[in-house]
Amino acid sequence: MSEQAIRLTQYSHGAGCGCKISPKVLETILHSEQAKFVDPNLLVGNETRDDAAVYDLGNGTSIISTTDFFMPIVDNPFDFGRIAATNAISDIFAMGGKPIMAIAILGWPINTLSPDIAREVTEGGRFACRQAGIALAGGHSIDAPEPIFGLAVTGVVPTERVKKNSTAQAGCKLFLTKPLGIGVLTTAEKKSLLKPEHQGLATEVMCRMNVAGAAFANIDGVKAMTDVTGFGLLGHLSEMCQGAGVQALLCYQDIPKLPGVEEYIALGAVPGGTERNFASYGHLMGDMSREVRSLLCDPQTSGG
């Protein structure tokens, strides 16, 4: 089979951030009977499911560390690498930081897919790193049954400017920097439902770097930040609310949406992760129609 005929999404059972293990299952995995190791310099760990870990160096600067990887959400190898890298780097911006370097994580079915395709994936990741102004400084690879790519990213942030997902306050307004519907449009494409005028829209959004996060860190009125990825808007917003002990009110009509998303939902282009997200977070929500739920729980990849 020629490289042009390869459809990467056909070689994996999941796609993008929709590959995430459900929050309920993740709670079981992360539960530990061991005594917790307390490090006073660890400002952010995994207690509130924040986007990255933050470590105070004691000199006014903190280190941000994160990793993110997934299976193909698009068929084009270069775009897959670029999206996966952009998504991983976003975690640094979501903490208010500046990325300084990255290393690659690659799992590849060597006997099924050509190494040349893996090289294109890595090239896409390198391109995204260059956009962010950082080097792809190394990495690790394994022979795996399905293609996987992502990054481990290191960043820095002034300690006083760290933005967490658990520090929202009553009266804060919610801002979303990218439209919702990435999971819906990519599912519509898999099902051959995507209209010509909507081709490439999801890829363009997923490749857009969330550099605004670093700027928001310098705004005193910004009390909390997170990026919307595999758990959908309602999942990540629920985590923000639970962490801060507040509630949120959304106006559906004001939420930015990708063109055609409601039409594709009506046609059944809803990824499996949507129902998993609702199963994990639905008990925290008010009443809503299935159509509204399908968008607000839609798993985003490299979301806003």
C-alpha cells in the first residue's frame, strides 16, 4: 500500500484526546495506599487534575512539567505529529508558562506501517516545536501495536504567575479561545459525512498554538486557567468548579462552535468519548438536551 493511500486513523481504536481513560477508571488507577510523599516545593501535583506539574525552584521561578500523547486523530502523518505536539505544549501555556524544550514519545507498529511515515509524524512534531520557539531535544520510541505520538514538555513561569485550574472565584467570567466540535467534525470525517466546505477546519483549529495562555498569566484578573481536551468543556469546567468550590452558568448560544457541528451531531457523528464524559460528569450538570450534551461533552483535541 502506498503512503498516499494510508489512513492513519484506521490503525488505532481511538483518536486524539478521545483516547483518554475515563475519569472514573482513572480514579481507580491512581488510588494508592502508600503514604503520600510531601514536597513543599511541589506547587501543583495531581490532586486537582491540573494540566501540568509545577515545581518551585525557590528563586522566583518555577518549572512546569507535562506529557501528552495519543493515537491518530487525522490521516495525514505530518498533521498528526503537529497536532499531538501542539496539544502537549498547550499544557504549559495553560499553567501560564513559557515552554523551553520538549522530547518526543513515539509508539509505532514497525511491521505494519513504514518508518518513513513515522518520520513524517516526527517532522510534524518538530514543526510545532519550532512554532513554539523550542527544540525537540530527544525522545523515546517503542515498537507498539498502534501508532502513538506526543511530547514531554518542560516550561518555566514566574512563581507568582502560576495559573491553576482550582483557583476560580465567584463572579469570574469564562473565556474559551477555540470553538467546540473537534471530536464531532473528526468523527464526521471518519464516517464520510463531512462536507467539502468543512474539510480541514478541525485540523486548522487543532494546530493553532495556545500562546494566549502565557499572556493571560500576566493579567491579575485571570484567576484560573485550563485547556479543554479529552474530557470536554463540561468535564474540565467541572474540575475547575470542584477545585474552587464554585458553580458555573453557561449560555449555550454564546459558546463558540465549529461550523456544521449541530448538523453532524444530528447525523450521529458523536465520538464514543462523549458518552464516557457524560457518565463521569453528568451527575454534576443541570438538565440539558441530548444535542447540547453531545457538544458540551465532546472530547476536544488541542482545544482552547
